[in-house]
Amino acid sequence: MSGNGRDLGRRGLLGLAVCGLLAGLGAYGAGQEGLARGLWAAGVVPVLAGLVVEIVLSLRRGEVGLDVVAALSMSAALIFGEPLAAAVVAVMYAGGAFLESYAEGRARGAMRALLERVPREAGRLRGGVLEEIALDQIAPGDRLLVRQGEVVAVDGRLDSALGFLDTSALTGEAMPVRLGRGADLLSGAMNAGDAFEMIAARPAAESTYAGIVRLVEAAQASKAPMARLADRWSMGFLAVTLVLAGAAWAASGDPVRAVAVLVIATPCPLILAVPVALVAGLSRAAHYGVLIKGAGPLEAMARGRVLVLDKTGTLTDGRPQIVAIVPAAGVAEDAVLRVAAGLDQGSKHPVAQAIVAAAQARGMVLALPEGLAEAPGEGVSGRFEGGAAAVGGGAFVARALGLGAVPAPPGAAPGAVLVAVGGAGRFLGWLVMADPLRAGAADFVAGLRRAGVGRVVLATGDRAEVAEEVTRGLGLDALRAGLSPDQKVLTVLSERKFGPVMMVGDGVNDAPALAAADVGVAMGARGAAASAEAADVVLLVDRVDRLLPGLEIARRARAIALQSAGVGIGLSVIGMGVAAAGGLAPVEGAILQEVIDVAVILNALRALRIVPPSGEPGGD
């Protein structure tokens, strides 16, 4: 049965139960006791019939749930002449099922909003004409027009001078992002400024937003281990209930006491509170740009005690950046960068693109180079601003400009890439490129410690000296360098002796380790599709520190689930004891249990209001 059909069925059963209860009370007040009893029983029968069907279907699947107690309590109340108690239990059960459905629907609201924002069409520019096409018709290389208020349909790059995008649905960042020409665009972001043009990079089915939608659908279909544990415990709880009810009957000789025990034992808050709290936690984590693929991974994440981190693209940005400019005597830093960026406009090499981006970030207006010649793996030469110029390795620049050996820069860190720059017949200086730690990496590691992660390990394929230099001062517990993909898997498995392991990575080579970890976390904004598929958690923003609020939410949601279930079960057991001793009539027990069930569900919904200590999205 579909979700909507199930909701309608639960609503109908609740309506019949309420009508039977109220009509019976009206007849009783009018002095028609016999009619009242018949009306109460009439309201119970449809609910009991529906419950029996659910139990039979569960038994065919090899499951025995706590709904058996509800069926026994209604049946016993009818058999032993307590139709009012049966009617209250029927309203309680039908109302609890409907409230659970409503609560889970509310908890899933934030993730459902992602699905509702999926665009259906896009505007394609072809031959100077704008045409509206379906998403599946978009091909890589198509020029698209994204108008104000529209959602970016596919991944691509900005082909206008400026774009102003609201990425809150993807990342949780409250402030719109300002992007320049050539910037990467993620599908699912909304245009918050003037219309702009973009070049599609991949089909809609392979774009970021389509992947997110698939992950959301998988998350909504999940069932938590704690919920399955409730099913496994059901036989034990059922046995305790029957023993207590039988003992009360045997000791007193009054079957009504047994009915009172059965009534107050149903339904167990465990099967109501746990799913609601965990699904609410999923919704709350999505608000912070952390997509957890189900309630099971959320619970596993809450128990995580060890974090294994990849370096490139995780602790570091994964793209080369200029960390220093070392000019020759009498040369300004900007002059070195301007010549290097001017020539590199004609190269697609990642280092060249990083140099051009650095110049643009400084507001430099670059002239176009002439006569470019690129030697793969060595550098680029040509004419820039009227003179011969070259950028690349030191030997290449010296050879291209007819210079002697160029002096090496002092004190370059291990793993740094040195780029020589020459122009106007002379050596201009060096650009020192590296993949440095992301801003806030040290605060992130410290936050993990506060959140209960006892061990943080770096696992990287880089050389040990490079990894040690980059991560110096982070306070890591261990560093494993020079690892192949299978060695990363072994690292994850070996760390399990310290507790449940979370693994964070972004590349294809990280996918096996992500799958091997108790919780795999993928950098979803720029990471490989393989890592996102293998992971249990996907960070929708290119910031590893977004894991911290996700972890804090997971821990808090699990605590709320346990608190709700524990308090509810405790109150039910106390009530069962009082009923067994004759202190509660069946009707009173039914009302008390309904109050308990409503209370634990409302308490579980507190997970929707969790504010992690690390703050709101975008807060630093």
C-alpha cells in the first residue's frame, strides 16, 4: 500500500473508532446502556480487524510485533464485558498509528522539499533562439539560460560575467553565493540574481541534484536497527505482559485485572518514539547540508568513536593554490602573477587554471597572449604584453627565454610545486603551489574531540613527508601515508578495535574504504560518484567541517529516541504493576497509556529542533 493509501486507511479507522466511542457515550448518557455497549463494540471491530490483518501479514514475513498486545487487549476487553475500555484502546491504537504517520511526515518535510524543487524543464539557447526543453534532452555542451528564481537544472559552468545563487537547499548556507565566469555550478541551486547563461557539463540524470534525490528516496525507505531491535524484543515484552496479566488474574480471580494490564501495555512507546526521533534527525541533518542515507546510518553515526580521514579533497581543498610568490630582485609580486596568469589562460592544466583564478581573485585584467606553445609536463611559452614570456619548470623557462640556470627559491615545503616565471627577456620569480589544509581544519578536529570522537586518523596515498608537513599541529592520533585503496580498507578494519569507525573521503580510490567503514562519509559537492554511492553519509557542501553538526545531530537524535522509549516503557511498566494490583480499571489504564504514547511521540519530535553546538549552517 502506498504512503497516501496507508494514511487514508489509518484516518478512516481512527474516524470509525472515535465515532463509536462518542456515539456510545451519548447513548450511555441517555440511559441506553445496552445500545452504548453495542456502539462501543461497533467502533472497535473495524480497528481490531485491521490490526489482525497487519499481524497476519507480519507473521508471514516472520515478524512478531508489539501490535499483538493491542489485539489481545481489545479482544479481552470485549470478551470480558469491558466494551468502553476496548473502545478507548481502539481510539488509542488508531490515533497512535495516525499520529506516528503524521509525525514522520512532518519530520520528512525538509527532505521532501528537495524533491519538490526538482525542475522539469530548462531554457536552451541554440542559434540565437531560446527553446524550452525537457531535462532529459539536455546534453553536455548545451548553452542554458537560467532566469531569476529558477533552479539550475544540471551541473555545469557559468558562462556569464556574474551569477548570484542561493545554495541553501543543497548546503544549508544562508547567504547567497556570488560567482564569476567559469565557476562550477551545481544543479539544485537557485538563481537569486539576474538571468545568466551556463554551459551544461553532464546530463540531468548524472547531475548533483539527481543524485541527491536518489539518496533522499533511499533515506526515506530505510528502517533503523533500533526499530528492528524493537521487533526482536517484542516476544520478550509480550511474554512479560502475558505473565503479569495471568498472575493478576490468578491472584485475584478477576479477569478484569488481566484486561487492565493488557490495556496499559499497548502499544509500546518503543515502536512509536524511535522511528519518529531518528527520521526527525535525518530531516534536521539535511538542513545543515548533511544527507544521511537512512535512520540506520544515523544511529551508527551517533555511536562513532573513530574517524579516519583522507587528505586530498577532504582535509585539503584538493586543488593547487598559490601559497607564496617569490619575486626576483626588483620585481613586484603582482608582475610575476600577471605574466604567469596571462600565459596560462591558454592552458587547461589544473596548476595553470589555479594561477589564472588567483589573478582574477586579485582583480587583474589580463591581456590575451600570442603565439602560445605548450610543452606537456613542462610549461607554456609565447608573447605577453609585447615581450617573450614563459611559465613552467625552471629548466623549461630558462631554455625558452635563452637564460642561464634560474635560482631555486629557498625553503620550499615538501610536496610543493614550483612554477618559474619569465618575461621581457628576464627571470621574474617563482610561484609556490601547494594543496594546503582547509581553513578551520584545526577547529574541526577539536570539535570532533568535543563531540565524543576519541581517535582521529589520517589515511592518505600521499608521501609521508608531505602528509606530515600539511597536517602538522592538527593533533591527529595516527598518520598512515602511501596507502593504496586496499591498504585504506585494512586501515579502517584495524581501527575497529578502538570503536565504531567513520571514514571520510572523496575520490574513487576512497570508495572501498567508505564501504568497509561502519559509516562512510563522502564529500558530495566535488567528490567522485563512486564514493557517494559507497558512502552512508554525503556532505552536500564542499566543507568537511559540515560533518560536525551532522554528528552532533545524530548523537542528540539517538539520545532523544532512547529517552522517549525508556521513559515510555518505564511508565507503562509502572502502570501495568498498578493495574495488576487492582489500582487501575481497564478504562483508566487505556486513557493513561494513550497519554504516555502521545507524550513520547511529542518528545521524539524535539529532534526537529536540535541546534548543534557548532552552530547554524554557514556559521563559523
